[in-house]
Amino acid sequence: MAETLLSIVLEQLASVARQGIEQEVRQMVGVKKEVPHLREVIRTIRAVVADAEKRQVTEERVKVWLERLKDMAYQMEDVVDEWSTAILKLQIERVENAAMPKKKVSSCCIIPPPFICFKQVASRRHIALKIKDIKERLDGMEKERITFNFVSSGSEERPQRLITTSAIDISEVYGRDMDKKAILDHLLGNKCQEKSGLYIVSIVGTGGMGKTTLAQLAYNHPEVKAHFDERIWVCVSDPFDPIRVCRAIVEALQKESCNLHDLEALQQKIQTCIAGKKFLLVLDDVWTENHQLWEQLKNTLSCGAVGSRILVTTRKESVVKMTGTTYMHSLGELSREQSRALFHQIAFFEKRSWEKEEELKEIGEKIADKCKGLPLTIKTLGNLLRIKNSEEEWKNVLNSEVWQLDEFERDISPALLLSYYDLPPAIQRCFSFCAVFPKDSVIERDELIKLWMAQSYLKSDGSKEMEMVGRTYFEYLAARSFFQDFKKDDDGNIIGCKMHDIVHDFAQFLTQNECFIVEVDNQKKGSMDLFFQKIRHATLVVRESTANFASTCNMKNLHTLLAKEAFHSRVLEALGHLTCLRAFDMS
């Protein structure tokens, strides 16, 4: 992340120098020597960033230092942008001034308008002072860097060994035949006597265990499709919002968007649609333990026909109790044999009768054993090693110190860390940016690529269009299990996806104080000013009750603003203050 940000700043500084506009600032407050020095310090720091990003997981001081570095990189990027913009404005004003009638003082003297001269001097001094301040603070970080004894990468850019294949379609359901049968039996009524009242089936298990995948398998089973009059799938996630959940149910029932925003109206619409019908409602990824919020939804669903079912997936047994679950199914880890078989299926995909298969099989089995029976972890490492052919590369994964982390305590998966470290820096930045999307949201490929382009994250040597580079990055991440639940076009190309909630949590860990999904309301607005000064990318939810939004939230440092849910017209009032904005989506 930080390495890519620093690379962007270096490219921008080089571009400024090539354009010759550096002279516009060098004339003020001794900046002449500071810009070249700034570039040299950035190069020195960038050489150790890869080591710092690995050590931040276990060393809090390094994490704090890296957070400060990223914040400063954003500030440098903004100053260079301001620099270029100011020069462009002055150039435009000069052209316009040249076209205006001149006021002659004498036959040999023409005086330009005073405000033009003042603007030029004030603009130069303002930007030059910012550059000097950043240079001084960066010098301090450079001195602090020495105390950490970072290991230099030895090169400015790691090679980008991009693969060209897309994500492979290997079934994620492995070793779950008994689990599938148990869920189907309870959904279809084979294991219970039908009676009035809601029948709730809950699948509970740790993250990455395959709860959602098992629910999808049951939801799409032919017998289930034939058994129920209506089937509804809702990604709930956190926070639990009854209005959003009810609207999603209505849209699933009507097969079209819903413009209702009042909870009472939504509840009545649901009851009209399901009255006397046998329905299956899947509530995926439920976190709330608030019984009052749950009752608002549960009471709405009581008018369905006998035999209706609610299928809940959750990590928390307390949620199972809160919902009044009829049958709880605990999803356990895969056995050693199942784990090894799944890993082998993915890691050796399209390598049948491969000469090195036997050579790497034993190492692969040991790696699979370290995955603790978690399908997501096995799939992630299988996809990582699918493109690695040497014994040394496989042993590096097996013996990595990352396995010493307690991923459940820290909410960091060693498999994701290993796969992330193996990404080229530019693709690391593109992945971590995805933390700006809410959990369980559908990410459209082409829209994501446009957002990457707006942030200057895509690297091209000029031989490819940026959109093609973006598609390569997207497919690279899809092939490494950072994306899932793919949506494809008629030709089989991936055009949309989702992120597993654990992968999303990992992206948020990487972008602390950078990417946020922010819900603004009157209760929170008093503390929002300082909060918004730190973040750079945000998805914003503004409720209709929010008053004076533009005056209470200082968002001047935002680079990305997505306002897709409950968009409020007052967001537009804030746009005049967003001078660093590179991407704005109000669709």
C-alpha cells in the first residue's frame, strides 16, 4: 500500500519536473534544493516499505510508523496535485489576460491587473510552504526509520509475474455431503412434523468454514426450488438494519427495485407478497443479538404458509439463541484427508501427470494440515501455489513465520497474509482499496477499474489501455481467492464479484484510517470532523434525519466518495470543500 502511494508521488514529482513548472515554486522560500531532496528521501524510504508492511502485523511501533507514512504520502500527493492545478489556473489566467484590452500607463509600460500578480505570489508561497513542511517531517521519519533496522528490498519495483488465467471453477463444497443432507432434510420437512409458526434453521461456524457456500448449495438445490413457492436470499451482515433487510426481501419477491423507505410500508408489502405462500428466506451472515430488531422482522414473516423456512448463517451461537432457532447445525472443520484432497485438487489444477507432482505432494500435505480444516484457507493457499513450480517456493510458504500468528485472536488469516505478500505492490494497493465497499456488496468489475484509474493505481508501459491493465489486475485477484461469487457474461468472462467477509475484514485491517463505510446521523455528527480528516476513501450513508451535514463533517481530504445507499441531497453541499476528490459516485 505505502509503496504504491510513494511510487505515485515520485511519478507526479517527475512529471512536474518534466513540464518545467517546478520553477514556479522554486523562486519561493528556498524550495530549489528541497524538491530533489524530497524525491531522494522518498526513494530511500520506499526501499524498506515491503519489510515494514510485513513487520507491522507483530510490531505495534512499526504499524504506527507505517500509518504516519501513508498519511504523509497522501498529503504529498495532494500537494503535488494542488501545485499542478495552481500552475494550470495561472496559465489560463495569463491567456485570458492577454486577450483582454490593456490599460496603457505610458507608451512603453503595460501593468497587469494587481490581483493576477497577488494570486501568483500567494499561490507559490502557499504551496512552497507545504512542500517545505512535508520535507521536514519526512526527514524526521527517515531518521526514525534507521532505528527499526528495516531490510531493504534492493530494487525499486518487484517483478509483476501476472498470470493470464481467470479464477478456476472448482467446487467450494468439499466433504460436506452429510452437512448438505441434514440441511435439506430440515428445509424439506423430512426430519420434522409440520406445525404452525416459523421454522428456523441456523448454520453456525467460524469464519471461512463454508457456511454461506452450504446455504447456497441448499438454496439452489432442485428439490428446494420445487418445494417452495418463493425463495429469498438476503445478505444481512453488520449492522442489522430492518429497513434495508425488508427492502431487500421486497425486491427479491417483486424482482425489481423498491422505492419504499418506511418500515411499516415495507412490512405490509412483504405480508401481501407471502400471504398463504410457502417461502424460504435465507438470512446470510447475521451478527445482531438485538432481540427487538429481530422481532420487527420475525413478526412480518408470520403470515406465510405452513412449511415455510428461515435459514440463518452466523458465526455466533448467541445469535442462534436470539432467533429462537428450531434446528442448529454446527459446521465443523474438514478432516485431514478432506483438507489434503481439496488442496491437491486446487494446487495441482491442470497439472495432471506433472513431473513435479510427487516431489511437491508431501510439502503440500503439510501446508494443508496447517490450514486447520478451513476451506477458505485451503482454497487461498491452493490458488497461491497453483502458479509456483519450485520446491523452494513451496517450502517458503510452509516455513513462513506468518503461521506463528494467532489468526483467530487477531482476525488475520496467515493464508491471506501469505497470498497478499506475494502480490505485486500495485495489485496490493488495488486489493486494499476494495475495503471501501460494504460487506456482501456486489462489486462490478468495470466500475472498480474506473475507481482504480481515478486513484492512479494502474501501471502501464503505454502498450496497453488502462482498462485492459485493470482487467488483468482484477483477474489476478480473482485467481488468488480475494474475490468470489462471480457474475459472468455470456462468454464466461467475470464481470462482477463479492468478497468473503473474512477477506473484507483483512482489507479493512490493511487500510485502517483510510477506507471506511460511514453512517452519519445526528447522534454521531459531533465527533465526525476529526474522523473525516483522517480518511481518504469512504462509502457514505446519510439518513434523511441528518441536519447540516456539510457543516458538521470536514471531508476535505477525501479521495473517493461513494454515496449509493440512502443518498441525501445535502451531500452535494459538501462537494465544494472536497478539493482532493478523485472519484465520486452518487448512482
